[in-house]
Amino acid sequence: MRNRLELKKITRSFEDGGTERTVLDKLDLEVAECELVAVMGPSGSGKSTFLSIAGALLEPTSGDVLLDGESIFGKTKQGLSELRLRKIGFIFQSANLVPYLKVKEQLLLVAKLSGMKKAQTVERAKELLDRVGLSHRLNAYPEKLSGGERQRVAIARALMNDPAVLFADEPTASLDASRGLDIVSMIAKQVKLQRKSAVIVTHDERVLPLCDRVLFLEGGKLIQK
């Protein structure tokens, strides 16, 4: 299977009170198609920095990130923005839905921003919402949804642009145990069904059995125990 996400020798350093601090130290990662990888680590270990670099939101001091074999560096801001729209789907701790848009419109906005053909977008939005069990909530506003429903909308929205890679940042943090397991189970199912690569940053040990690999961020590197 091909790797849809690759991080090669990623280093991120910065100055802190006149001392250079290295957060990520020649970090390597390959995530194969259909694979869901969990990344764990204590506060301050660099998980947010790792996720920002992997998601093309932050530039490393050195190293490279490849999405479907395409380097994300050396691009203009516009080029990076277009790459994120085409290749990356984000799912956050809070669903971050637009409060004045209905469920279906949340997905259609992503389609519009990524330049999808209008004729395809409505059907794709309906199909994705059906897959996450929300076909009956197409016209509901976020305030009318439960926490679990909002996260399911966020999963469908993240998949709308048919990205190569999904990144989930503590997606179960605001949910109870049962809903949290449902959400990660749904992410795992969609990753395999749509042949994506996915990385979930989490503190929730209950969801780890649903992941294909569990890595720990220690000393600026990812370690499998």
C-alpha cells in the first residue's frame, strides 16, 4: 500500500530566553493508505507542533512533509492553502461548525472553497451525511445538534473535499465515553472505506484499540511501544 502521508526528518526549534529549544528532532513518520495512527504524549511534548507541521499550518526548521508524494514546502501561501483544501481534512476537539449554516451547507461551503463542480456537490454531501447517520438532519442548525452529532458533521465535512489525509485533534475530548468511541469508530471506518491515511492526536486510551498503530511523542521523536 502507498503512503499517503510521510514526514521526513522533521525538526522544529525555537529560541526560549536565549536558549535554543528543539520540540521535534528529526522526526519520521509514514502512514499508509487505510491506516489510522494514534499519537499520544504528555502536555508540552510537541503534539500540537507535530500536527500543525503535518497539516501544512506551520513550517519546520528542517525536513519535509509529503502528501500523496507531493512536498508541501516551497509553495506560496496561496499554493499551501489550495493544497490543504485538496489534500487535508481536519477534525478538531470542538466541531467548529459555522453557527449560521445548516448541516448540509457546512459541507457545501467546503466544496465551494475547494472548487468542486457544483453538479457533484449536493449529492456528495448527502452521501457523506448518510454514511455518518445524519441524512435526517440535513437542514438542522448546529445549535439543534448533540455533541456527537456535531462531531459526525465535522467528520463528513472533513471528507467532503476527498482529502488524502485526515487529522483529528482530540476529537473525543468534549464527548462522553460511548459517543467518543462511536466517533473514532466512524473515523476508522471511513478511513478504510475511502482509502485515506489518518492521524489522531489523543489522550483517550479507550479509543486506542480502534487504531492500527499507537505512537508516543517523546524527546521530539515518535516511538512505538
